[in-house]
Amino acid sequence: MTATYKKHILQFKQPSGTSRGILTQKETWFIVIANNNKRGIGECGILRGLSIDDRPDFEDKLHWVCQNIDFGLDNLLVELDEFPAIQFGLEMAFLSLESKDEFVLFPSEFTNGEASILINGLIWMGTKAFMKQQIKSKIEAGFSCIKLKIGAIDFKTEIELLRTIRKEFSVKDIELRVDANGAFSPTEALEKLKILSEFDLHSIEQPIKQGKFEEMARLCEQTPLPIALDEELIGVSSVTKKEELLQNINPQYIILKPSLVGGFKRSKEWIKIAEKQHIKWWITSALESNIGLNAIAQWTYTLNNKMPQGLGTGSLFTNNFVSPLQVKKGTLRYELKQKWNLNF
């Protein structure tokens, strides 16, 4: 068995704003395993400033994994606790290697083209006019759930945007989610959540920065608006720590990005613990290319979660790979007629 890796820089079609800054490109790496004239492909993508494996030795670790691929998946995963993106890519690559089709990791009605996945439309931060234009296009495209990134522009302007949407579309027409990416300070967060709750929002993701456990627990207890933990889950690897975090904070939702929490197996650990505590959840991509998004989408379908998932990111890049994944009327579909186009 041999393994190699390849770096790929994804270029955004237009600069995309979050409370952590403007994104123009996204780094990712592909790990390719070969054995007996078969290959498996996995994607190891990091988000700069967010992933715990955003560190100088990331590529060195990828090189080490390729040199020691014969250790086997389980042994390698144990060695990679501080590198969740590589854990995800490796798990994906081994699944791909073992599959009849290297791109069909979880065969289902979805990969047969017979079923679709309900997804939310993503609205990036920007000027009021830019955000309004995005919202209008998503609604016209048939999305029934929209997620807005908030926290970077003036809060009053964001409230005006939400008020404008709700004047035209009721909660029965459009489900609204907001993602603050930790933009609120603990002292102002509750007051802002009270204001946001006037607009019949489904939830708010990560209102304050991760790591402020006491403040987040208090916020989840007092909030008038359901809170979803996102960044808070990053870097928590042991089952015991996962149980402690969810028991102590007790959020209304958690959001799982396999690239950031260590792959499918570790995401399932979160799901099992959350369900035991009656905490709901959904799955989101982390700006992977269509290769990683394909694996996440196939896995997500098998979980049978009927909530809108965060899997509509494949069209963000100018140099993504052509794939069977297609967004139609607010759903993600697998179009069998469309073949993959890879240059490696």
C-alpha cells in the first residue's frame, strides 16, 4: 500500500465575509492511497484561524502519514488526535479505497439519484445591498431555509435586514438561521439574543467565542433563542470531554463539521452523546472541495436527519471539481449523468 498527498488552493468566486475576516481562498490537501490497482481519495482541509490543526507542522504530519500508511487506519487515527482534518481525510480515503466506486462511499437512494438532502442557503456578510441581493436570489432559487452570517457589520443594519425579510416572508415561508461565529461579547450577548428573538429565528450559532464555558452555559440557560454550538466542539476529542461539555453547557443544538471534529466516527460520538441529552444536531461542511463535500453529503443522508443541512458550499469556488453534486430548489442532489472531472 502506498500513499501520496497533493495541495490544492480553492479560489472563492467572490470575497466572502465572516466575523473572522474576508475569505478569498481556502487551502486543502488530498491524500491518495493506492493498493492492488485501486485508489482511495480523501480530503484534509483546514480553516485558517479556526481549525486546531492550523499549525506549521500540518504538512509534515501529512507526509508522516503517507510514509506510515501501512500502520492501518485505526492505529493512524489514534496518532492523529491533534489533526482532525487529517483524521477525516484518512477515514474518507480508506472508505474510498474499499468501495466499488471510489466516489461512492455510502451507497444509498441519494447516490442512486433517487433522493435529495434538504439544505440551507448560505448568506455571506457584506453591505446591506449585497446581503439583500443574496437573500433574494436564494429565495428565488427555492430555498426554504436561509442561514445568515452576522456579527461583522453594524448590528442595527443586520436587524434591519432581518426585519425586511420577515415583513415579506413569515416563519412558515422561510426558516431563518443566523451564525455569529463568536462575534458577540459575553456582556452584550443576552441583550442581542432578545432582540434577534423577535424575528422568529430557528437558532443562532456560536453567539460568543468558544472556550467561555460558564458564560455559554448561562447564555444557553437564559436565552430566548435556541443556541447551536459549532466552534465550541473543535479540539474536544475524548468521549468523556464531549460528555462533560454538553452536560455543562446544555445547548439546544450542536453542529458537526467532520473536517473540524475528526471525521465520521468522532462525529457519531457527538451525535450519540447529544441524543442521550435530548440535544438536536445537524451536519455542515467546512468549505471543502466537492471531493470532501461528496463524502459528507453521502454520510449525512444515511443519518436520516430531516432538518436542513449545511451542505450548499460546492458552488463557492472558481476551481472546484466537476461532480454529480447539484443544488436544485433548496436541496442537494446526486446527478448520475454528471461525471467527475479530476486532474489527478
